[in-house]
Amino acid sequence: MSALSLSPRALYEEVAELLRQRIFKRELEPGSWIDELKIAEAYGISRTPLREALKVLAAEGLVTMKVRRGAYVTEVSERDLSDVYHLLSLLEADAAGVVASTATDAQIEDLQALHNELEAAAKPGQQDRERFFEINERFHMRLLEIANNRWRDQMVADLRKVMKLNRHNSLLKSGRIEESLNEHRAVMAAISMRDAAGTMQRMQEHFKNGLEAAN
């Protein structure tokens, strides 16, 4: 019997990723209707894999399915955002405490290197908001990776997708990049001192301030 030739990634997953990135880039605005026919024609696919992709995005909270009206990019309410930030604060503060207690020197150096990239992206007169956000996310993901709890990682990944729906609002607030950078400095200082309780507190403050900037 010949071996089956399986695609490394199903078509609907590829379509889901394409739509996910369009949502994050605001090419598909929150609250906008997703024209299935137009998108299927643009991608040269049938509507079946597109609808499967929309189900994936709906499960992630990025798309809202409305009866007899189709799919819409999710609009995040203040309550939604508050709930997401609350949970991220708990989960990532816990991970940060684990890192402060258990990370190797090499792992802390990895985090410090990412923080140094953040510093460079935030230089006055040379600020790059998109680059700052990308490095910031890498920092948080690396911290979670070091803390090494796949169940927490999965929950955080889903919550961060919803948070990204509103990320431009928080980044555009005057002075927010500088504030965020100072908060990261405090987190790194506490980690370097192996101060688990202090690290958790600094991370919770980071999310609290992020929520205030996002509203």
C-alpha cells in the first residue's frame, strides 16, 4: 500500500492565517462584514475551506458569526478587553514569577537581549511602533517558553489574539511606548535579582497600565 501524501498544512488553516493577519493589520476592520464570495474569489478557493477557516477564527474570538448575516470581525468591548487583560495579568505574572525563580543565567540573558532590542526600537526620534510591538510580543513569548507550562501557553496565545484586535489603540497613546519600556525595565530588574514576588507585581502593573492605555 502506498503512503498517503499529506499536506503539511490544511488549506483552511492557511486561509485562517491569511485572514488572521489581515485582521491584525486592520485590513479587515473590527465590526466589518467578511464578504465570503469576494475573499474566496481573491484566494482562488471554494467557500468550503473559507468557512472552515472562519470557524477557526470564531473559536479564537477574532470573528463573530451572526445567524443569517454571516461572519464579522469581532468588535472588542471595554468589558471584553478588561477581562482579557485581567486573565493575561494573572497568567503572565505567574509565568514571570516562575522565571525569576527557576531560569538559568543563559535564559535570563536571552530575555535581556530581547529587552535591549526593545530599548533600541524605542529610541527618541527613531521609534518604530510596529517593531516595538513585535519585539515586545517575542519577549513575552520567550518568558512563557522559559516558564514551560504548555497549558498556560495555549491560554495566553488565545487571549493575546483577542488583545491584538485593540493593540493599535494602546500603542498610539502618547508616551505609552516609553511607559511600557520602563515597565519592562522593572520586570527585567526583578528577574535579574531573582525576586519572584517582585517580578509578579511588576508584570501585573505592566498589564494594568496597558489596559488603561488601551481604553
